[in-house]
Amino acid sequence: MNPIYLDHAATTPLHREVLEAMLPYLTDHYGNPSSIHSFGRATRTALNRARDGLAAQLGCKPGELVFTSGGTESNNTAVFGAVALASKKQKDRRPHIISTTIEHHAVLHPCERLEQLGFEVTYVEADSSGIVDSARIEAAIKPETALISVMYVNNEIGTVQPIEAIGRTARDRGILFHVDAVQALGKLPIRLSELPVDMVSFSAHKVYGPKGVGALYLHASVPLPALLLGGNQERKRRSGTENVAGIVGFAKAADLFARRIDEQNAAIEELRTRLVNGLTERIGSSSIVINGHPSQRVPHIINLSLPGLDTETLLMNLDLEGIAVSSGSACTSGSLETSHVLRAMHLSDEVTRSAIRISLGLGNSIQEIDAAVEIIETIWRRHTYR
């Protein structure tokens, strides 16, 4: 049997059309876009064209996009930059930050570093379905609150957070609002000019683009200080020679997939339904738990538990059968630690210790889903009835 890749939330395969768009800027057009000669002008033109295209897809001004090395850098820049900006404005009191207990570590770890530096961070909890109530965010606001950071789509369970409600609260209070939208791009329609957001993080490799490139949307009214110094790139907001080929690929990927969100989601939802129904029929509804909100979610992420079968055993056996899934975030899956997201939802130990994340993509087929269902059932029966 050919290997089956069911870990698209970790990364997606590079689309062939994206690769074709990138190739000229990996070979023939290699000039530094900051150079004034013809070689530099050629890549500068490509960079500007890519920025314009991505901005059109995201519904913002080209000048509001800062290209980065990926979602992690974008998140770090937003969190540390917002605190640095606020520290200049309110010198008599330290800025207060609000986030949630189910954020990606690319937000949680910067918040923890800020705590070590003496800043106060409030982590608002999600409910048992993984939804963060906007009223709880509002209740956590203090006079010195300078930043609220909440992800759009949770990378482990796929829940969609009430970003518009939280954003309206932040805007009414004059608080900067950052959104980690890495898992939302290509899955939800995003028009940044219509959302009450100030900073939004994106990553190319989650939408069939290249690894190592991302973007941070900065509303024109947010003069965020640069964290990387040493050059005037990205309007002095992010020093370092731009990854032109990667940025061209990012824009191409967004153009390919952001236009077909409804069509793609419908196809993925069909695969999801087949997988969940297949497992339920073969194993029984009492032996499988779907973690996350039943409807306020994206279709491609399925976090499920098979109580009685631990995560490590299931992952290892699936890998031996050529099926790639994960235990949660790709950044921590190698450690096989219990998911901090599921723990934060206060799910039972039996559920959290048997959870895996299956994430679907456009390359998956009905035949692959049926094969995965059959193999999961075989592993479950083998280890449950020993």
C-alpha cells in the first residue's frame, strides 16, 4: 500500500504550480531586491507583484504586509512588538497581555518569556469544546491591558474562535488585537479590512506553499517597532534580504486556494464525514470521542480519542502501516506529550491520553480514507482485545 499522508495541519505538500512560479527566482532571477541594478530590479518587481497579489487575496493594502520567515516569527513579532510599543506609550505602568490557554506555543512561549521579564499575562480558558467566550476575554481586561492575542483556528482541534466579537471589544477599549490565522488561511474567507484586527499572522506551508516564509499583517495605524535590525527591508519593519522565491510561491499558493474555499471545504468535509462515520460504524460510537466543537470548526482537522488505546501505540502502529497522523501540534509531536490544548479543555485523562490529530488535504482520496479506517479499526481491536 502506498503511504497515506493525513497530517496536513503540520504541513502541506508544495503544489506543482507553486513550484513552477518559484523556479525562475531560484535560478535565473537571483538578484538582491534591494540592489538598484537590473538584476535587483527584476526581483524587486516580482516581490512587489507578489505583495500586491497576496494583499488582494487578504483584503488589505500591500503596505500593510510584512514578509517573515513563517508563522512563528510573525507571532513573536506581534507579541513582543506590541509590548515594546505599549511600553513606550505607558511608561508609568507595565503593559498587561491577554491570551488563551489553547494558543500555539509560538504565542504561549513569548508570553511566558514576557512573564519572566516581569509583565503580567492573563490566560483565558476555553470551554470543553475548545471555544473561548468573548465575554471572558472582556472580563480579563485591565486599565493597563495593551494586547489581546487569540488564534483564529486552533491547530489541534480545529475550532473557530469568535474573532469578530473579541476584536470589537478590543477596538472599543483601544487595545491592540493580534490573531494567529495560520490555520485559517485557505479555510476561511479572510478580508482583513473588514475585520476588527490590528495584527494577523500567516504561513505559506499550510496552504501548499513553501516552508520558511510567512507574513504579518500590520494595520496602517500600528507603528510596530522592528525586532530584526540591520537593514531597511520591509519598510524598515523587518531587516534581512527577502526570500523572493518563497514570497512568490506564497502569493501563488494563496491565489490558487483562497479563491476556492467553499469548493475545497466541501470536498474535505465529505472525506471527514466518511472517516468519522466509518470509524463509528466499525468501532462503535461509545468507543470513539471527537474532540472540539461539532459545528464551529474547520473541516480539515479531526482530533479524536480511542479510550483504552494510548496515543503512542496508535501513532507507532499507524506509522508502521504507512499512515502519517500526529498527536497534536507538529512542533511538539516528537515528544509525544499530552496535548496542552486538550488539558486546557479539562477533558478526562482517558480522552487526552488516547488522542490523535488527523488532518486532511486536497491530495487525499476516498480510497485512502477507507484504508485508514480499516487500519485504525484493526489496530484498535488488536490492542483492545488482547
